[in-house]
Amino acid sequence: MTESHIEAVLARRRPWAVVQGDCLDVMRMLPAHSIDHVITDPPYETSTHTKSRRSSRGAGKLTADGRRRSEIMVEFPIDFDPMDPATRYMCGKLWARLCRRWCLVFCQTEGVKLWRDACEAYGFGHRRAMVWVKPDSAPQFTGDRPAAGYEMIETLHAPGRSTWNGGGSRGVYVYNCNSQTRKPDEDHQTPKPLELMMELVELFTDPDDLIIDPFCGSGTTIVAAVRLGRRAIGIERDPKYAQLAIDRVSAEVQGSTLQAVRAGQIPLFGGDAS
């Protein structure tokens, strides 16, 4: 996808765009106050973003030798860099220039204050630190402390009165990490469940609102937005994830699935589907 696709989304000529590139560079080119909401899952801090991670994906499923998947620890390298303070503060600055309403940032517990400080420095107001509870998350493999079993969502708002669609409901969301709607070939190392992202989009945004995800990964936020009648711009630095996001959203708008179009059941038009 090209910059023209972003311009088409801004002009309401198409519902979505995913571009491959550095999010800071792309966001600098966008007009001020052109985005309604930021909903994103940036890399976490160096202290927890280790060079390898253990996972129990597919927990509960039987393997060929009859063991439960939860008994198997799989190590895999993290293939993207951790967040750094300079990038965090620049994100806060650019989001403040672009965003008219909500800013939702997934982070670890220690990241709540870091993101709050970076965004409040440029005018955002803290509203709540919400929680995503993960019942099927990996245990603490070292065994020397409790496993976390949750992630935080730092929730901020641009200057002015905040409104949302959740009334007095709690900012606690319980979803398994291993979403039942996600398939093995939709491969990203730290995916968010589509069901979770759909609930957040529905609660914090309104139809035809424009959402930006500067760290869009495999495009789950964009899929959720398009499915719920919102417009969305995704930015992803890694070419393989950017293409995966384009393929997933293209399949979504054609009323199909990534697996179906990859199997040749219908033509896939990549980034030009709208």
C-alpha cells in the first residue's frame, strides 16, 4: 500500500489502509487532528522484552504422543526491538497532534506509568489503567514467583470531555490468548485476540470513526475496526507482518478468510481491496 491509500481513508474514499514503514515517519506526514482514536499494542520494555520467550500456545490440545499442550514449553526468539524512551515520547507527541479522542495502549504493569507520563507530557489526560485477563496464559516457567496472567491497557483521552459506549462497566476484559477464531497461519509472535479488539473498538469508538494502530503487527485492530464499520490506518515496520495484515484485512472485506483466499477459493487483491 502507498500513501495514496492513507489519503483515500482520510477522505472517506476507502475504509482502511495498511502501510509498511516506520510509524514515526508515517505519522509525521498526517494532518493535525485527522485521527479519532489510537488503539495500539507497541513493543514492551527491555526488562521483559527478552531475546527469547517461552510459550504454551495451543494449551489443552493433545499432541501426537498423548500429552497435553500445556505441558510443553516452546521457546521462540522475539524478532522485533523493545520500546525505548525516545520513541515512546515521540509517539506521545505525535498522537497528541493527531488524535481527537481516545488513546489505548497495551503495556505491561511497569509500562502504565511510562506511557502515562509520555502522553500526559503532550496534553493527554489519564482516564484508567484497564486490564486484559488471560486465563490460558503461560505459567511462570522458573517456578520462583506467580505468573502475571494479565496485561494492562493504559487509557488516555485528548483534552476535553471523554465519552464512551460502556456506561459504568468495568475496564476488565477476560479473553484467552489463543483465540478460537485465529488460525495457525495468521502468525505473529504477540497477537491480540480478535474478540478483545472488537470489544474495545465497539466500546471506545463510533461508526465511521478513524482509528490508527501505529504498531499494527498482523492487523487484528484493523480487522476489528473494518468489521464494525470503522475506518482504520495500520502502520507496520516489518514487511512480512505488514503483508500479513494486508492479506487478512483484504480477506475480511471480501467476506472470506485468509485461509480461503490462500487456498485459491476466491481471488486475493492484496492492498487494493476496499
